[in-house]
Amino acid sequence: MTLRSITAEMRVLDIVTLVPQAATVMAEWGLHCSGCSMGGQESLAEGCLAHGLSEEDITLLLQDIEDARRTMPARPPELHITAAAARAVRALAEQEGKLEKGSVWSKTGGLAVILDDQGGFCMEFCDRPEEGDRVFIQAEVPDVRFFVSVLALGRIGGATVDMREGRFKLDLPEDECACSTQSCDCERKENREKRKE
């Protein structure tokens, strides 16, 4: 799911992934969907209508969420890719038949960084970037391209895609985390680590 703006058709879980403050905004409107086991899976419009909000209310709620998004700390509009990650993507593309072994990658295809079903980020092959996506390459493997929406960069901008321990990793700058405010455990983990030292 490549995104350029928050819409009422988006799942609540996806909105909170991109704009963690949206959970607070929705709660102020009487919507506690992000904390509800089913609510996170439904669209914002479905949740609003189920709670008796009007179309006009939904429009105002979206404006409030957009205002909250604008107050998020600015993230650099970039994605860094390690050579190991780019080589692993190329090998995976060959393995999955997206690219013939040893051939040059298409000038349009690449790997999109998108929202997953769990309210996090994942990557999938696609034929071309969506309109408005930013395209990133790694200098040592220039035919492997990564596509990221501007909206997603607002959440993960400045991150590094790496391949280590047999898995792709999305590493944010050390002073940031990609957790939603409701599920962030980073500070507690950091305190546990300090106690172990």
C-alpha cells in the first residue's frame, strides 16, 4: 500500500502506524479503535460510522489527524540502503524470477517499502513506483531500486535498510523508533538493558 495522504478508507491500524498521534486524536473523538482488537482492522470511515459520526465529522477528524501529522518531528526525506541489502534484493529477485540471473534489472521495477498487515513496514517487488514515490538506489548496486511514499518517509525517513543475520532490517536513527505510541516498548527495553550492565 503506497500512500500519499491519510484517507477515511485506510485501516485504523495503518493510520496509527504512519501517525502515532492519530490514536490520541481518535480517542478525543470518542473512537478507541486503535486499542480495540477489531477496530484496528476496519477503515477509519467504518469505525466512525459505527460510532455514529457523520461524513462531516469524518472530514473534521481527518483534518485533526493531518494537523497531528504536521506536528511530528521532521524526518529526512531519504532512505539509506547498504550494499549487502541491495545485493540480497538482487539475489532474491533472481530467485523469484523477477530478474534473470546476471541480467540488468528493468529501468522501472524495484522494491517498494510499504505498510504490512500488522501495522508495520515491509517490502514487496513492484513493476514501477507509484506517482509521487521517492526512488532510492545504492551506489554499488545501482540497478536495484527502492520506492517509498512521501507519507511513509514522514515516519521512516533517515532509516537504513540492511541485510544481516539472514533478514532485512529497517534501522532508524538511534534517537528514534518506529513504534506507535501505544505499543512502543523501546524506553522500557533500554531501561532493562541499562539494569543488566
